[in-house]
Amino acid sequence: MYKTGEKPGKGWYRCLKCGKVIELNDDSDTLPPCPKCKGTEWTKI
């Protein structure tokens, strides 16, 4: 599990609260708050 503000690396992440999927394109990208529900916990998919 990852939290908003972390830099977990490139890949696809799913919000644990609502299921919204986002993509990080660079290893330096930071996980944002979920754009749909403002959730802060993510899992890599």
C-alpha cells in the first residue's frame, strides 16, 4: 500500500477507497490525492 505524497515509481495505481486507477509515468512522480474521491491510499496494479 502506498500513500499520497510517496514516489513509488512508474506504473498503474488503484485508489483503495473508490477504485479509481491512475498512471504514474516517471519514477519521480508523486502519488496525488485521488482525483475522484480525494482518497490517500493506493495499491499498485
